Amino acid sequence: MKQIEKTASAANFTAINLGRLKELGDYVLKLSPEINIPGKVFGGSALQTTGSDFSFQLFQPGTETGFLHTHKTHEELYFFLSGNGEFQVDGHVFPISEGSVVRVAPEGKRSIRNNGTEPLIMLCVQYKGNTFSEEDAKDGNLLNETVKW
């Protein structure tokens, strides 16, 4: 089974490498002894994130999540990086493809399937819903320092 590589870290950052996206199928997420999800890897723990988590998942043609799920408090953003498929939320089924982005509220019943002919690759970011304010959108600080490479 593939492992995440930590590439650099210091007091204010951590960097990892998950490998090539087409090799995501080498990861297996073990939820329990009976439930293993091939092609899925979470990265937040390896990066030591404190406000969100993320996962990459590769769906081979003809595969799907296989279950509906919701969250207690986490909203999710799904970014589709390659392939084609269908997304389902609360019984609404719609097409997704490279470039599609889907937001799902915590209580949305969701599932994904690859009904295409090539791998469907997805990045999912989850974070606590209903917490981002207008003030948060202005959180960045531009520094008066020269960038040195």
C-alpha cells in the first residue's frame, strides 16, 4: 500500500507528496476490518491541518462510492480533476467531469459514480459548515518584503 511522503516542514508549514494522480489507485483507505476503499487517501493529518481536511480519490470506470453519506457539521467541496461521472445529492443526479466543482451541505445525502471510460479523479475538501464570514474573506495580509528565491 502506498504511503504519503513528507517532503519538508518547519514551524509554520508542512509539505507532503501524494505521488502522481494516476497512481492514487495504489492507496487504500481502511475504515474498518470489513470496509476498505481503494484509491482514496486523506492528507490533512499528514499536513497537520487545523481547520479542514482533504482527500483525493480515484474511481476506476464502472465503480462508485457504493453508499450514501452525510455529515454532522462538515460541508464538502468536490473538485473533479479528470474523467466523467455522475454525482447524486438528495436524489438529484447530475453529470460531473474535469473542471466540475460541487458543494454539499452537511445534511446532503451524497454519492458518486464513474460511468465513463477513464478514471475519475476527485479532490474533496471538508470543513466545518456555516463558519466563514465576510470578515474571513479579508483575512489576507500583503507584506512589504521582497520575494527571494
